[in-house]
Amino acid sequence: MMANDRLRQFCTLLFAVGQAVASGITPRMGLPPVGSISDRYPTYVVPAGYAFSIWGLIFALSIAYAVWQMLPAQRENPLLRRVGWLTAIAFAGSTFWQFAFPAGQYALSVALIVTTLVSLALAVGRMAGWKTRLTGPERWLVWVACGLYLGWITVATVANVAQALAASGISELGLGAEAWGIVMLIAAGLIAATVTLATRNGGYPLTVIWALVAAYVARRGPPVVTQSDAVAYAALGAAAVVALALVMVVMRSRGTAGARV
């Protein structure tokens, strides 16, 4: 068991650092920036460029979590044994995604980002059912940090799928591109609201709202080809639904001992 714990700790640290390093070295390998791929295949669901700055916070929290879980005192931590391999897999998926997407391997990029999404969702789900009161580091470095990461990846997965379909020339799937954007954004909002209410993780809806508001901003500005009032207001409406779910969670958590919001 101890050898397995050490391997889990090492893999978590390796890929937490790896995803941050990968984002910096892919341009030096001659691969195009992720932003240029988005510009090449514009869709109605990609957030405005400023929203992607959230990766800096996500990488910083991931590394802080990875360093903390490497401490000898955390090797046999029951919570980390429950979710540690899931977070390591999520970080690995993110690391390899940053090579696959710029390289034009769009199907592979979807598989990798879905792997990250599912792994984080399972980790947050397992923590939501955790009965033991969390310590400060467990709350902020594991519970909240994983929630923030999952929230961003929820919307990023929608955008990745939309761009992969656009690159394949089947972006509309029987609907107009604008209608398809509305459907995807509303679906993302409803799913995020449901997850927020089910897990009561306050970090998760914050990054979803961040991304959906940025999608609203993007649809109101350049490029002209993806401007759309209808899609913009769908994104804003979806953000409002998620915000309402967050308010409900906060209200339910007031006065509850050990609330994890």
C-alpha cells in the first residue's frame, strides 16, 4: 500500500507540473498557439480570450495541491487515497491535451479533455460524499481547487467538442450553427446548475459562470462571424441559472456545521 501511495504522490506531482510546463513549451516545438486554432475554427461557444487567463490560477492551485500531497504526513491521508489517482489522471489528460489540440489531433483532444472532465467529476463526487470534516488544506487545495478546475473544464469541453466538429465540417449536426451554440450553452448551464446543487461545491459554479459570461462577451464583439445577440443572451441566461444554484447552495449551507462551500 505504501509503495502505491508513493507512486500516486509522484504521478500527481509529475503531471501537475507537466500541464503547466506543456503550455509553455508547445509553441517552442513549432505547434501553433491554442488561440490561433480557435480563430481558425470559430464557433458560437468559445469564451472571450481573457477568460483563458484562468489557467494560471488552475495551474498554481494544482501545483500547490501536488506539493502538499507529497508531504510524508499526507502519504496515507484517507481523502487523498480516495481521490488522488483521479486527480493525477485529470492532470495527465490536461498535459497531453496541450500537445494534441495544437497538433490538430482533434478527436484525440476531445478524448483527453473528456478524460480530465470525468476524472475531476468523479473526484468531486467522491468528496461530496465524504463524511469526515475537512482540514483547511483539504478544503482549499483539494475540495475547492478541484471544483474550480472542474467548472472550467465543463465549459472547455463544450468548446473543444464544438471546435472539433467544426474542424470536421459537421459543426451544425442538422441545426444552424447559431442554434447549435444556443443549445450547447443552455445544456452546459443546466448541467452545471445540477452539479452545483448535487455536490454543494462552491468553487465549481464560479468558474462556470466566469466562462459563460466570457462567452456572452465574445458573442457581442469580434469576430463578426460569431456575433450573435441570441447566443450571447443564452450564455448570460445559463450563467444566471448557475448563479442561482450557487445562491441556493450558500443559503442551505448557512448554519450547517462543516459546510464545504
